[in-house]
Amino acid sequence: MQLGDRVVHETHGAGVIARLEEREVLGQKGLYYLVTLYTGESLWVPVERAGQALRPPLSPRELEEVLRALEEDLPLPEVFMPRYREARRILREGSRLERAALLGTLHRRSRQKPLAPSEKEVLEALLALLASEVAASLGLGMEAARQRLLDRLEPALC
């Protein structure tokens, strides 16, 4: 990995390697990448763990799979608390396809009735995470990537 590379962290989203710096953490010195995320946040990643923590952006084929997954209906519990726990689990630990399916499912649910504030937070977090993936894969800004996802989520008006 090199300075300027676009990378994706599974939990925090996509960004660009902005700097390489020696830092001391818990009394030990080491080399760290500073990743500037598309959300505007920053993330320090130890160089020795970069291969596990960071990956390249999605290929065009992988991106299309993610966009298709937005159309899938993810079965979620009807009762709020189990549904919310499952949504949080997928946000934290799910694959990119599960996250995309959850985003689509929550978005469609929000069109039927308002989401609880905590579910809306999950939806917004998923939208930001997947928008950063789209931004990194296509070389777009976050707003354009977010709009591309929203366009894909909204059914065509006839």
C-alpha cells in the first residue's frame, strides 16, 4: 500500500492513505497509515496490520453485486428489539452484501411507515458506509456516491 491509495476498512468505510507516520501507542513505537475517510474522519492503521484491516475498493463486478443486493428483502424480526439487534449486528459484522440488503430493506420499510430513531441511525450509518464504498470504487465524492445509492433505492416513477 502506498500514499494516495484508495482503501476500504470493513467497519469504518473507504478512504485514502494520506500519511505514513511513526507513532507510539501503549509504549510501543510503530509505523501507522493515516487513512482519511470519505466521511471526513481519520483512522490510524498499523502498517503491520494493514493487510488484514484494509482492502482495495470494490471492482466493477463486485460493486454491481452490492447494488443488486439493495433490491433483496432481508428477513427481519417483526418485533422491534430483536429487529434492531439484528440490524446492529449486520452493521457491525455483516458482509457488504448483507449490509446492502439491510439498507434496501430498511429503506423500503421507511417508505411504508416511519422508522424508529435508532433504526433510522442504522439506515444512515449503512448509507454512509456503502456510499464510501461507491465513492472509492468509482472515484466519486461522497455526495455523488450517496445520490447514486439513493437513485438505485428509489423505484422508477412511471
